[in-house]
Amino acid sequence: MLRASVALPWCDRVLIGLVYFAGLRLIEIAVLEGRDLKRRKGVVTTRRGQRHVPLHPRLVDLLNELKTSGVLAPYAPLIPGPQGFPVNPRTLHSRFHRLMHRIDCDGTKPEDLRRDAAMALAHMNTPDGLIKAFLFKDRGRITAPRKGRMVDLECLRDRIGKLPV
């Protein structure tokens, strides 16, 4: 599925990449801005989910390409709507389903991609608490290292880099 997304516009590729490689929910992606992406560190900071998630190298390359082309701005929404304004999560959800229809993956939900990434992490013997923190299903329990109020998933960098494309 991710290989089929090569011909898609950049915002659709970023959307699929953030759902699969970073385990972000659509509600978290809808509020992301350019300042939430630390390209040099290879980390995305979700203010809504309060976590630092390392990015897959292919996603970092795409974001660097977008930055040099001038598409990313610090306080602009990462995935803008038609007029450049932020999208709400419901609109992003229907956009995701239209995107899956375009690449012939009807019926695929964002949770399916997140679950596939979690299963790949589980096959790499990732501790259960870190997988729950990756999916933001830890329900406030301390299951992963923290940096202040934020859950720091930097320890998953090597494993996220090995996720199948």
C-alpha cells in the first residue's frame, strides 16, 4: 500500500506515513503544524497526544524535500484544507477513505495501518508498554520513558526505521 502511494500528492503521502510510521491518530495529525516536526532530530511532537515519536527515514526525506520546496511553514497546518486552513479530524477521516479508494485499498481504516505497524514492532520483540505508548493506548499510565509531561519514544528509533514499507 505504501509503495502504491508514490504517485500521490505530497500531503497524502505524509498522511499515510504519519499514520503508519509514527502511529499517529487522525485527530493528532489534524492539529500538526510545521513547528511540530523536528526534521534534523527526526522527531514529530504531538501536542494533543503529548509524545515525541521518531520518524522513519523515508518520511524524514519527504519532509526535507517539502521544506526545501517551501511547502512547510512553522505555524501553518501540516496538512491544509483546500483554502490552506486547518482541517478538522472528521474531514481528514473522509479524505483518508477517499485516498484508500484511489489506491485500491477500499475498507482500510487508519487503525488498520496503526495496527500493522504495532504488529511489526511486536515481531521485533518491542516491550508491550512501548507499543501501547506508540499507539497512544497507555491511558495515562507510565509505560514509556518521559521527558517532562511528554512521552519520549526515542528508544524506538531503530525499530521504527526497520518497519516494512
